[in-house]
Amino acid sequence: MTFTEFLQTRNVTDSPRGAFIAEAKTLINAGVFPQVNAWPELYRFLIRRHASTETISLVRQLWRKFESVGVPA
């Protein structure tokens, strides 16, 4: 499972996390969300998009959850 596939399985809720997931799904559907294989790649993407510290922290939590599900080798 890729991180983008993982994001597609997440529910959008009325929260900052849900707002990020909604935006990420929009970017995925538009074909502009990168295929990332490591946290530093995702972090660089967030920095380029001027993500807030709160958003980066939330996405870091999502990345950890993604890693716990099992990233293919």
C-alpha cells in the first residue's frame, strides 16, 4: 500500500486532520500529490506548500499510522 492509497482509505472528518485528508484526496485526484516513499519526501512537499506547523504535526501522525500498517519493502 502506498501513502496515497492509505490516504484514500481515511475518512474526512470535521477536524484539522480531516481538512488535510480532504485536501490530499483532492490533490491525489488531480494527479498532483506526489508518490512518497519516506517521511523526508513528504515533509519537503508540505514545506513547499507552506503547511502550518500544526498540519505538519498531523501529517507526521498519519505517516506513523501508515508505517504501522506496513509499508511494502
